[in-house]
Amino acid sequence: MMKTYESAQHTVVGMRLEKGEAQFTSAGAPEEKTAPEDLLFEIGSITKVFTAILLCVLVEEGKVDPAAPLREMASELADVPAWITPQSLTSHISGLPRIHVPIWKALIKPLPDDPYAAFSRADLLAWMRNWQGKDPGGTPRHLYSNLGSGLLGEAMALSQGQPFMRLLSDKVITPMGLTDTGYPLRSDQQDRFMPPRHHKGHRLVPWTFQSMAAAGCLRSSAGDFARFADHVLRALNAPETTLDRAICRSARPVFGLGPRGRMQPSAQCSGWISMTLSKTAPGFIYHDGATAGSTCAIYICPDKHEACAVLSNNGIVANLWGSAKLSWSNQLGQVQKLFTQG
């Protein structure tokens, strides 16, 4: 699984968790000063899993109704259409586009190197006032949306009167015992951060976030991924706390991505994607994440109580050829084989 990500210029770290014990390995550009499990990477859209778990915590606490209009969460959200709900945002069926810039404009004029740095809460709310979206009604379709995840993060922050990252840290990251997952990096973490790189190897600027933080701001390590996966597995098998119940809620399929809307072989959960590639093999939940200069993925198999992950500072997905190469490597098939044989 790691071979597709590695090169002489890129560092890739793998994690495998079996029966509560984690193993780590690294490849590509060597990093001798820091253990592989302590290296930090941009994890991009894997942030959306944490965002969804946060929503589920607020739901479990009775602070948010996932099926109610989002605009009821705060007066600042009055211009959000009535059909958009927290649940529609975590399951990507709200109808919101992928990003705040029309695709045709992005093709004519490429996005900045740091595409979300200047997009503030005020910009997001102004965008919503001007959006001419249509109610999908009873036939919603799945449309992956960074914009929707960012909007959900801001809605939760507004409703709870706290910045998104403080809320996420207090409700999810700290209770899970994660010490290297967050944004922005602390000063003591800077030396362990693997600078994002183009798929050809040259350095790129790390992405920064304002209103789109909930869509992709987090940095993390393989060590924290192992702790996170272990907590998720224990919660799914024997939930005890509000956070555990929230994790269970986040992993329930809510929108089928299979033929004719079936829940197999894949379905959208709240944040996670559930996958069952074979009737005779264990299913798993997963999410991947990519920025211009980093690509990561995490996979969790509740039936086998196992997990694995790959983290890299290779922006392979941001390039058409690199993305095709990653697709040809059949990462999901390799994961299925790993969990089946493990």
C-alpha cells in the first residue's frame, strides 16, 4: 500500500493495529531524528471524520438536532436554505458544491497555493446569501462538499459560542487522548512536521484555514492514528461514554452509494465511508485525505478489531497522473486483503 506514495523526496509512514498493538514502518526519504509514529502530516479531509464525530457528540448531548434546518442553530445562519441540515452536510447530500469557487472558474484561473487561507466566516456567510441552489427534495444525490463541511464546523462553533478547534479539542481530540492531532501546530511540533511536497518532490506551502477548518485543517501522526483507531474500535464494540455513542452514530450508513442507492458495496456514513467489497470478507470504514502536498488514509475493520493507515507528504492526488496511479494501485482492494488475511 505504501509503495505508491514513496519516493526519494517523499516520506511515507504506515500503521497497522492488531489486537490493540500498533506497528509502524516508514519508507521513502529518511527521517532519522524522529520515530516514524511521531512524524506529523497534513491529513486533509480525514478532518471531516472528526467533524462528524463532534456533531454526533452534540447530538448525543441533546444540543443539536441533526434533522433540523441548520439555520436554526444560530441567527447568523438565517440565509442557509431550510433543506440543509447537519445530517445532510455530514453525508454530503445537501446540494452544496465541492468548493466555494465554480469549477469552470478554477479551470480558467487556478486556485491559490493556499486555497482556503483567505476564506473567512464573513465570506462563507456572504457566499450562502448569494447561492442559487435548488432543493433536492426527495431525491438527494451524493455530492462531496468541502464547503458543506466547513459550513457545519462554523455552525457548531456559532451554536456553542466557541471557536471550532477549541470545541473539537474539548469534545473529541482531548477525550481520545490524542496529543499530536490539532491545528495549528504547537512550537514543539514544528520540527516533526513533514513539509508538504508536490508529487515531483518540490516543497509546497502548508494549507491554512479559516471558515473551512472543519473540512481539512488537522495535522496528525501515525501514533495518534493508532490511538484514534483503537478508541473507535473499542467504542464500536462496547460503547460506554457519550463520545463512544457518538462514534457509533458516526459509523452508521445513512446514504447508499451502491447501485440504485444500495448500502453495498459502499455507503456514506456521517463522515466515514463504509465498504464491503465481498460477501465473504469483513467490511470496514475509512476516509482518505489530500492537500496539494500530502495524501493520507485510515481504514478500520470492527469485525476483526484491526486498523491500518498510510500518511505521506506526497501530493499525489493533486496531479492527474498521480491520482490515476493511486487509483490503479487499488488501495481499497489491498486493505480488504489485509483485513481478510490478518
